[in-house]
Amino acid sequence: MAKKSKALRAAIEKIDATKLYSVEEAVALAKETSFAKFDATVEVAYNLNIDVKKSDQQIRGAMVLPNGTGKTARVLVFAKGAKAEEATAAGADFVGSDELVAKINGGWLDFDVVIATPDMMAVVGRLGRVLGPRNLMPNPKTGTVTMDVTKAVEESKAGKVNYRADKAGNVHVPIGKVSFDTEKLVENFKALNSVIAAAKPAASKGAYITNLSVTTTMGPGIKVDSASF
């Protein structure tokens, strides 16, 4: 087991591991216990009582946080003609087609979001092995395969986040930066929780959210009482 740093041990000592904190308490404590020398990301982690092997219990989607994420995403759009011009006008950082495929296959990955018009998916499909493992593959469920490229680009720039349950039913989503006011982080947290709660599959029986916590980059996890929302 890796040895905990002095800063991490000090942060852990401020947290009652047996307590379920309210969302307001947890967010405030996460800010207080963050010891990174940079503006750390605040992240929410869920463990959900779902069986992702079943198609009707998969949790995946996207939403725009009311106060953004504190990071301006670098957006790449696969489009041609008028839609390429629309993407550029909307503020996309990179717009193109086959030339971008070659560049990405050559190792270039200086972007955070990939958007494509439906007619470009045959081109984008050639990047499945590169984009797929990085969760960058455009998908209609997250609004990144669309003819409305203006909306997709603007939402990505405004703080859109994706959520997806892994094989164990875990969902990790950033909700902002430590420098955010507690109130703004709480608002983002509650907005995210509303979306996750609404996504509960009908086939999921019993307690849906089995574990909920908030943490910061390198910081300890703080358990949140899901009933406090």
C-alpha cells in the first residue's frame, strides 16, 4: 500500500469517516481539505444499484452544469460545408474531416470534446480505437452526434459534462473547481443529482444510490447523505 503524504493524512483527520454529510457540509469540507497546489477539480462519485450488463439499466448522458466546470473545453467538430462554417462561427476550436483523422491517428489529442454531424460518422468511425477508450467518441445520447452543431459547441463551451456508469455501476462527474463559491458547487451538485436520480432504470429495485461521495483532485472522499438533497 502506498504511503499517504503528510498533507493527505492531515486532510483525512478532518473528516469523520462514519458520518454521512449533507451536500452543503460535504462541499465545504472538500474545499477545506483540498491541499493541491493548483485549482483542483471537485468531483462527485456515485455507486448505483444497477446491472450495466443489461441494456435497460445502462446510465449514460450529458448535461450542462448551471455554473459550468471552471474549464473551457477545446472542441473539435467533424463537419463539412455549411455545417463546418456553422461550427467555426459557434466557437469550435478545430473543424474538419479526413485531415483531422490523419492528424489524430498520428498522435494528436489536444482536444476535450468531439462533435460530429451524422453524415460524418463513417469518417469518425475510423478513430474508434483512439477515441473510444478515452470516452471521446461522438454519441447521440450525449448530444455529440447532431446537425445542431451550434448548440452542441455552445453547450460544450458552457460547461457540459458527460456521465456514464462503468461495469461496477460507478459514475464520476466533475462539478467545478475548488475556487468556486460553495453555493455554486452545491448548485451544480444538486443539478447533477437530479439528472442521475431521474435516470434510475425501472428495473432497478431497492436502494438506487448505494454510495455517494465528493472529493477533490488528490483529496480524500467525503460521504454524502443522498437524502439531504
